[in-house]
Amino acid sequence: MRKLVALAVMFAALASASSVAAATPSIAGGKFEVTCKPHAIPDQSIDPIVSPGAVSAHLHTFFGNKGLTSMSTPATLQADGAGTTCVLSNDTAAYWIPAACDGPCIPVAGGDPERGPFTNVVPPVKIFAYYFGTKGVAVGQYPTSLAMVGGNAHATAPPVDKTQIAFACGNGGGHSSPVRTAPYDCTAANGVKNTDGVVAIVKFPYCLDAAGAVAYGDSTGTCPAGTTTLGQVQIHAHYGSGTTGYQAGSRLNFSSGPYWTLHGDWSNGWDQAKLAALVSGCLDVNRDCGFVSNANPGPAPTALADAVLPHASSCSDSWGSDGHSGPWFVGTTQTLHGNTVVITCPSGGTAWKVHYQVIKEASGGGTPFYPIDSTRSGTGSTSFSINIGPIGCNVGWLYTTHVHNSVTGGDIYKPPGGEVIC
């Protein structure tokens, strides 16, 4: 899992240095959004993605999962039960951005120049966490262990486009403003109608390769061949509310440096079944699901959330030599064997998609949990291996493996009655 995180960070950094401008997935491709408030954690000089277990390079502001620590991973966030500051309780992901300042950050006497505390902090009011699809493109599920960085904390010059970061003064809900490459004063700029205060936008990479690394799309927004297009996560940090709050965008700086060092971190602590349902029911069908919350939760989870996706209907599949032989449990952990599923489709670029899940549910019933939920896709004849484990085995829980072929609409493998109650 740590390898996946490292790869995601590495590819995001490489994409930041690229001169290729990538188009942004849009509302036309479907979207959902969640509002999250900031929260204070005991130590805000942490970054479990970039600096796990260590002091971070600069001060951050955090949103979402309340249990974040310097050692948090997607798996620990999914299991910590700490709650969230988001209006949808299923969104227990962690979001963070550098602390904002009115002008260059000024530390208090004895404070650190980058870690603070600062005398001129600009506190955010909230973030809108947007998830955008790409119209006409099948959108894959987020890997359960995905954590990634958008933007570039080490940028040395203003951005040339709005691929990774952007700034505005509010849009929607009666607000309208230009989206620009640099922050600007909301009360003085042309084109602003009914300011909502300075808004800083971070856009994350969304092209996932077979190794679990993420990158931005090309100049048309297209992901490279052999990769999976994910929904694009965007953090829109609001530093005002209407005419109240911060309006002086031209003075905006961050603990990481000038405005062009704006960046954001996202760690997949979501309720995985709910996230899969939102991806399948909103992004992959080009549906605008709007703001989701406990009162308006959007599409409900299903056991196989991507079963409704339109894909080719003439593919076949078979298992490799492993054949799901046991034992699956060793001591207090479950180790899934490395199996090879061979997907064979007609020539000519016919698309296929496979959804691989391990479903963990209480033996007496209740809401299932998905410790593994992986989607693979491609064209033509191909094969891939799934090597996953170990998973903690909890007393009173039933583990069932599904490998679902979204092409044919049926289960490739579904053992009767599950495997073991431990």
C-alpha cells in the first residue's frame, strides 16, 4: 500500500513538471460534490502522504476524517471510526492543503517560517470536494489504497494554465466569477458578480496505470492507452462567505510559498461501497448528482456497483492454474492467493471491464464493507494477476470473494456461502 502511495505522489510530481496542458474533466461527464469544514488536529505540521511519521515541510489545514495522524493510510482512515467534518458521513476521506496567509506568512515570535504558527493566517470557511467524470469515457473505481497529491508545492513560477490549480471568487448559488491562473481581489475584479470570497482550487491527477500510479491527461484530457480514467478530485477551498471573509486574493500566499505553490492531498478513507456507488451512479453515466449529504445521499451502494455500466457483451473469461486453492486464513490474517484471470474479447479494440471485490460482512447481517474493491479494464485479449493480502480477520465477520465481469454482467467467481467465518 505504501508503494502505491509513493507511486501516486511521484507521478503527480512528474505531471506537475510537464509542459503538456491537460484538459479538466467537467460537469458534462457527471459529478458529485461534498461540503467539508476544517478541523483542528493536535499537530498540523504533518503530511502522511509526503512525510509519513515525520514533521511536514509546512503547516497544513485539514478537512474530512477527524482521526488523521502522521501515519495514516487509506486503510487506517477507512477503519478508524473517527468521524468526519463532511456533510456526508460516508465521506471519511482526508483532504488537506497548505495554510493560507494574507501576504507572505509571518511566524509568531519563535515560530517556524513554514510550520508556524503565523500571525496572518487566513482561515478557510469550508471546502467543496468535487468529483468530476469525463464525458463519453468509462470511469473506473478508485483503488482502496489510493492517496495522491495535486498541484506542485515546489513550483518556482506561476502556472501557465489551469490544469492543476486555479482561483476564483465563487460560482454557483447566485455567485459568478472568472476562474484564473492567479488569485485576484474579489471586490475589484471585472466579471465578479456577488462575490463569495477568494476560492483556491486544486485539481488532482486522474489517469491510473497498472502499477497504481496516477498522472494528468493529455492536452485533450485523454488518459494514455492502457490506463484507467478515474473521476477527477478537486478541492475548492473557500476563504469567505458572500461579502464576509477574505477578499484580497492578490495578497494570497501559503505556508509552502507564493500562490503558485498551492497543492492538495487526498487519501481514500471513504466508505468504499458508497464511493463505488457514487462513481457508478454519477460519473460513469454522466449524471450530475449535485451536492450529496446525509439528507441527500445520492445513489445507494449495491453489492456490485458497476454492474449497470454499458460494455461489450461478447467477451469470455477463465481462471489460471491457481483455482482458488486454500487455505485462505493463516493465523489471524487472510491471504488471498495470486490468481490470474484471463479475459478474452474479440479483436478490434472491444472494451472490457472487471470488478474484483472482497466483501466483508457480519455473519448476522448488516452493512457490508469492501476491504478490496479493484476495477481493471482494457481492450482485446489480455490477462492480469491479482495478488492481494493480508487482510485482518475479525471475529464474527464473513469474507466472500466476488470477481464480477461487467462485460457479461455475471460473476466470474462467487463461492457458495462464502469462505470462512472467523
